[in-house]
Amino acid sequence: MKVLNPTDIGDQNKLSILQIIKENDGISRQEISKRLKLSAPAVSKNIAALLETGIIWEAGIDATSLGRKPIQLKYNASIMYVIGIEMMPKEIRGGIADLYGNIIAHENKPLSLDSAQSVLEQLDEVLDKLIEKKKEGSRLAEIVIGVPALTGQEDLNDLFITYIPEWKDVDLKRYVEEKYRVKTEVMNDVELALLGECAEGEGQVSDNLLFIKYGEGFAARAIIDGNLLKGYNMAAGEIGYYLEDISKLTEDFVVPGRMEKELCREDVQKEIISEKMLTEVIDRIAVIITNTVLVLNPEIVILGGIASRFNSDTIQRIESVLRRTCPFVPRVAVSKLGIDAPVIGGVKVALEGAEKQLVTYWK
């Protein structure tokens, strides 16, 4: 059992006070003391330290029935910012947010796949424009980038490598950290989209959900019993490699997967396609969802990416296949966040890192 020293206790008290101010904007010292069961002198001492750093500030008074009116305490959400980015072969999307998670600016840029260096320069352009939007004098705490790759292992199976072979030599995390001097995380784009849904979308209501992202790629990620499924090689959910029939088996392993190649062709991605082609696509997706549901037993299936544009008839068709196949039928919903889900997920992850950095303000 770890024995806490006075410094540890002081840090914990400050973080607890910060959290309660963040969640209760305009709260008084007296109310903080009551809720945290800390003495008034301890609260005052810690708040004085927080005020000195600028993490919180005093704002007016709170009217009470008593003669004396306590000063309200406000959380300074603009003292640090975070950035969430999604990098896909056709576009880079990003957003910069304050410590409340409010995205104050978006930046989207069509991507030209001329070379690895060109892609990095285009990423820089998006990041530079987002960084310009933060408040002067504030700090950029963390950048989280979603990529179509299996992060967390040596063989990334990165979709960018199929277009730019030299991309395999790019260490994206190291590149961004060295250029911007900011802590950076690189994660799978679908995983970030799922986390975005859990933060602000359909995923807020369940601990058992399957997220399908369909667009430039085709993949899934799931949270079961409250845990994010990653798999031994971080590849749990790579349904783009789904094999419909043994007759479609090729001599060698291929990237992208056979199913992903077929479902993500440009003619299929068009806003207006023939009814026959749309029905074929929906039926193939419905079969994959059904088989995945049989393995995972989620409560909700969320359709993201361009699948978030599916209409009620499409959903009913998928649900019909599920009802006739699965003993327990999940609810099927389209993403509330659409193509912004990975950016929102990136912001969520980055905020967790940023809050850990708050301690440095009073150290």
C-alpha cells in the first residue's frame, strides 16, 4: 500500500477542487468545503494556489439569504487546448477544443497522396490553422491522431502504405511531437470514432455496443461489458477482411481486405447509386453485422462514417436480417456524430491526457 506524502495529498485535493469547480461553474468555497469534507482553511489554501496559476478565477458574487455573499469560482477552460485529428486517404479532419471539450474550431482539408512528405506537410497545414485558434498565452496540451492502421504493433497494416509505400518509414507520433513539442498519441480511427460515440453520441447509453464505420474504409470496434475489445494484435474488428465465400479466397493476403475493396469502391461511395447496387451493399453489410452480433451480443449497433446517412428503410432492412438470425436482436442506430465522430473521440482521449498535465501548473 502506497503511503501518501503531504505533496501527494495536496495535489489530490487541488485536482478534486478543480473537478468540482469544472462540474459546478460558479460554486463557492463554502460549498466546496462541504462537498469534499475538507476544512475551510485547507480549501482556501488550495484555491489560493489555483488562483495564482490561473487555472481558476473569481467571478462576482452568489446571492444568498445571509448577509455575506460568497465569491463564485470559475474554471478556466481556455488555459489549455487539445486537438483531435482524423487522417484518411481522401481527407484530413480536425478540431481544437478547450478543457470542457468544446470544439472551438474545425479544419477539413482534401488530401493529395503525392508522397509521404507531402502528406506530412498537409497535416502540418491543418494543425497550424487549428493552433492559430487557441487563446493567446494558452498551452496546447495534447494532440490525438486517428489513422486507418492497426496501431500498437510493429506491422501497422496502414491503409496509407497501399497508396504511398514509403509511408511505412514514417513515425507519425515522433514527427508531430518533435515538430510541435506537444504530447501526441496515434490511434486507430475507428476506435476513436467509437470513443466519440461513447462521449457524445448513441454510445452514451450502453456498455455493450458495436460500432461499424463505413466510408473510405470498412471496419468495426466494440465495447463489451464496458471494456474496449482490442485483440492480441490490436486487430479486433477488422471486418474489411471478411471472407464471404471460399471462392473469393486469393493466393496471398491482401491489404485492404477483399470486402473493404469491394464495398469502398468509388462507384459505391457516390451519393446517388442505383437501387439495385444500394440493396446489394446493404445486404452484404447486414450479413457481416449479423455474424459479428452473434459473436459479441451487443445491445446497440451504431452505423458511422457515410453509413450514418442510411435512411429508415435501410435500417429496417438490416434489422430484418438480424431478427431472422439472432436470438437476441440489438437496436440499430445511425451515428449522431457522423464523420465527426473520430475527431470528437480524439478530443476525448486528449482531454484525459491534458487533465494529467494540470498538476504542472502549481508544481
